[in-house]
Amino acid sequence: MMNTATTGLAAGMALGFAGYFGGFWAFLLVLVLGAAGLIVGLVVHGDLDLRMRRQR
């Protein structure tokens, strides 16, 4: 299992490669898809409950 430092390192490297090889739009696409994947992962794992946030 990866800890948060390793996960952050992997995400930073992915963003760096996307920015270097693909330019700004590739960097932005990787950033947005990574954030979406993080949210989905948190919901599936049970650490984020969107139903509680929706009722406000």
C-alpha cells in the first residue's frame, strides 16, 4: 500500500511529465482527471460522503 508521500510524489511526477511533454493543456487535463479520480476513490473507500454535503 502506498503512503501519502509516495502518492504525492507519483502525482507530481505525472503532472510534471504531462506539462513537459504535452504542454499546459495536457498538464491541466491530468490535474482535472487526477482530482476526479481522487474524489471517486474517496467515495468508494468511504472517506467522503457526498450525501451529507448535498443536504446542506
